Amino acid sequence: MPRGRRGGRVSALEGGPEEEAPQAAAAVPSALWASQLQPEPAAGQILLRGIFEIGRSSCDVVLSERALRWWPIQPERPAGDSKYDVLCKEEFIELKDIFSVKLKRRYSAKQQGSGTLLGITLFICLKKEQNKLKDSTLDLINLSEDHCDVWFKQFKKILAGSTNVLAHSLHGIPHVVTATLHIIMGHIQPVDVCTFSTTGKLLRFGFSAMFGFGGRTLALAEKHRWMSPNQRRDFAVIKALAKLKPEDCEISFLPFMSSQDLQERKAEGSPKSETNDQWQTIQGQILNVSIMAIPCLCSVAPRGLAPNTRLNNGSMALIIARNTSRPEFIKHLKRYASVKNQFNFPFVETYTVEEVKIRPRTNSVPSLEEDGQHATASENSFPWNVDGDLVEVASEVHVRLHPRLINLYGGSMEEMNDSKVNCNCL
């Protein structure tokens, strides 16, 4: 059974054929759902409110940051009517359980164009008994084109910024069918993983991280989660650029030594301790540091945030943007969305590494202020963006690569590109 917050969980309907009129709800008493659920905090700020027909009942529907809630609109009844109280219990579905949305229309042979609008269909993932997952649909019926258009666009915004760079990098394309077929066919791809630690304590595992501009931008975005993902991302980038300032830090890294390099050093008679202790150090004013174990393909960087690294080549890309003017730094950021080399700037340095240590050298945390409030990390800590999650750290962070640590469903982009060439040659 799916979990929910307050009142009853949605009695999700199995969607009928698209050309049919909506069917009546297979009603499940709200009390039955509520008996298996625990109340949770409020669902956040209200985004939209309107009237839809759900299960042939007119309902007051509210869309908030984390849930869709509704309850039947009924005439007033005498107080103490227990039957009425049960029927009018609030029902809801959490937005994290919605995986797709489309406009519901009725089509006929005589009709041309897009058909008659019926409303909106939500595609839902339900949790059933014995840990089974089941797909289902929920129809929000309203014949108004304008009304449905507003709600449909809002759902699309919600379902769309967050960026899953791991899935995109694994498959080379953000395509659900491709990802599903890789799982069905059992295509396994080994992937390099990083560990992030500080003062000898493991923080987490991950694939990519940003410190400086990238960390402060995410911290700003987290303060505005009431916005849609794309809106808060754009807002945070603009705000961080407006208050752009460098971090005074020390960066130490161990350059990547390929097996061929190690063999050559051994042939030259270099001792083992020398080949494994070639740490280099950079100090100064840094605008941004990126550490990537995978290419990190995403919508804002179709070539990848680190296009020169691979999923499992045993190395990380270290990208350092030193202090420069705001216009020059913006040019660097814009290059990520183009086919031009985003690293072809005098203030950008790139390295192929095995380990990295980053130590801020400032005594106080630089902050972005908004309405007199700190909008980034907590006091005495620095914001890191680790795989899109905000991590606040007060001291040095040690990033170490673990080659081919895990296996994931996916195919190597090189193999897929070779297959495409072969198919084109047939």
C-alpha cells in the first residue's frame, strides 16, 4: 500500500481507453487508507487551486509543493453525520509518486484535430502488497482548455531541473524507454565512484561535486524550493552571479597514473614510493572547483560537465576556474551549452587526477545575503554540491576515486556510438 500524510491516500483509478468517457471511482473508504498511514507535516506552499471532477464527484483540488489533495464538494449536512464525514475525508497523492502527465482527450472518426478535451491524466506509481509496484492513472476532469492548460504546465514543470546526470551519462540520452530496455536486457556497466570525507570521517559516496560558485548556487536554490526546479535554478544562478566572489583555498591533487605510465616509471627504475607520491598543490583565489568521475551529461551541458572523462576509466576530471571578471566567467558558463570548448579560457585549468583535497583558507564563510538573511551554508561551514545535494562542510574535503566500484544498468556510449555507425553502414 502506498504511504501518505493526512486523511486518505488516493484511490487511484485504472485508466480506461483514451477515447472513452471517465469511469466512476472504485471507491475505497478513506478510513481504510488512514488506518495504515501516519500523519505527516503540511505539504508546503499552495501552487494551484481549482475544481475538477474526480470519480464523478466535483472536488476542490489543491496542488502544493509536495502533494495533490482533494475532497468532494457537498452541500452542508447536519452536524454529527458520520457517513458524510467519511465521504468528505481529504484524499491526496504525493508528487513523488507521479511519473508522467498528459491531456486527456476524446477522439472520434469524424473529428479532425486534437479531439475534445476531457481533462488531465496523471500516471502514478502505487505500492502494493509484498513490495510490488503497480502503475495506475488518475483523471482530473474539466472541459476548460484554459484551466487545464495552466494545471498541465504546472505539472510538467514539477516533473521536469531535476537533472539526473548519472542516468544521462550512463545512457547518453535522457530517454525512459532506453533506460528501461537496458534493465530488461540486463546490460551492465561498471562505474567509478568517489568517496567524500573530512577529518577522517566519511561524508558520502558520489560521482561529482562542485565547490565555490556551484556550491553557493545550490545553497541558494534550496532556499527557494517553492519555485519549480527550472525557476529556482535560473534564479539561483543569476543571484550567485550578481554576488560573484572567489574563495581563498588550497587544492592538492594526485595526478592520474595510467598503467602504461606506471610501467614506464618502473622501467626507469623509479621507486614505488615516488610513483605513488606525486601530489601537486595550487593556492589562490578560486571561483569554482568541479570534480567529476563521470561525464555528467545533462540538459544544460549536452556534451557533459566533464566531457573528457568516462564512466570507468579510473580517473576524475578536476576543473578549476580561477578568479576572473564576471563577464569572462559567464562566457565560460555559457560554453557548457554549446559545442565550443568550455575550458579554452586562460583562467580555467583542467587536470586528470586520482585524489583531490580542498581546504578553504578563509576564517569566515563568504555568504550571499538576501533580505538580511544568510542564503547559503550554515555558520562556519562551506556549501558543496555533491550530485545535486547540498553538503555543508567546515574543513578540508578529501575526494578519492574507487575504480569500477559498482555495476549499474546501462551501456557505454562508445559502444552505442559504434553500433550506430555500423547500422548506418548497412
